[in-house]
Amino acid sequence: MAALKLISHKLCPYVQRAVIALHEKGVPFERIDIDLGNKPDWFLKISPLGKVPVLVVTRDDGTEVALFESNVICEYIEETQAGAKLHPKEALVRAEHRAWMEFGSAILGDLWGLETATDAAAFESKRQAVVAKFARVEAALGAGPFFAGPNFSLVDAVFAPVFRYFDLFDQLIDLAVFTHTPKLRAWRRALAQRPSVRSAVSADYPALLHAFLVNHRAHMLKLAA
């Protein structure tokens, strides 16, 4: 079996997707965290976009292939590794799952704006955007406990890092994001208990995320003061 190295950053939610998928499959891998503020030359040579995650796959003959983009990495893991299936068998349902994975990325874009907003107007605009997107997800959810019912999927791997942000945010301020979304609240609880989700970040993740808010002079911290 090909050896796998995951190039990572401790706060990156896109990295967490790949880590969760690898843990769900029970696949051994080496995780290498880098400083995105001071990217190593070797990393820039293998990452065309200069972003994490990058999955370095070593073939049997010793040659390496660097895969980039988190959803591409997750699809490769699903297609090549044994263990639990993380995608539906039916092509149409599988395509639907891929679409919701992209929607999860759109939410992450709004969350970036929310956590880096430095004034009240930008903050509230992004908060409302997050609320609106989560309302769409709420309408798509079934009985749970996961996105597609009893089986954990790649959609769950995408949304678990999204929900993780709120573990810290909720300690700072009531964003009223999940007030009218009981299915989302239940889904969030179920994902938080999943071993693969818990192990996707290091113990210092909350402190690092708080430091990120401080460094970006986040309006959220002003409201929490």
C-alpha cells in the first residue's frame, strides 16, 4: 500500500477533512504541520496553490505524487483505501453529496469573513450570511444522526470542522446561528462525539484559534469584552 504524508496546518479546516477521512478508513499516515506564514521551500515546490492540505503519496517504486485540494484528497482516500465507505453507491446521490461538500466550503468562506471582520457592519453581514446558509442545510437534513442518516460520510467530514469553530465562538458570544435549526444542533452534537473528529486537531486548537482572532483584531472579541 502506498505510503501517505499529509502536509498540514493546525487550524486549517480543509486539512481536518482529510484527517477525518483517513481516521474513518483506519489508514496510517504521517502528518507534517507547517507554518503558513513562513512556508518552506520544499512545500512551495509541491503545492501549486501554496495551500494545505497536500497529500504526498509514495508509490511502490519510491516516486512521489503530491495531491492538492481537500475534496480531491478525500475522493482519492475514498477510492483507494479499504475501510468504511464514505460515499453513497448511487451516482446521483453521490453527486448530491459532492454538491453539499462544496456548500460546506462556501460556509467556511463566510466564517472566515465572520472571524476576521473588524467592524460591526462587516461582522453582521457575515453573521447573517452564515445563518442563511445553515438554514438551507437544516432543510436538507433528515432524521440523522449524520447527514445521510446512520452512516458517516464525506459530507460529515466537511461539516465537522465547520461546527468546531463554534466550540470557541459559543464561549465568547451568542451568535444566534443555530437558534432555529434543531437538526443542525443534533448533527453538531453527533459529530463532536466522533473519535475521528476529535482527533483531527491538536489539544492546543482552541488557544490557537483564539490567538488568530486576537491577531486579526476580530470584532467578535470586542463584542465579547
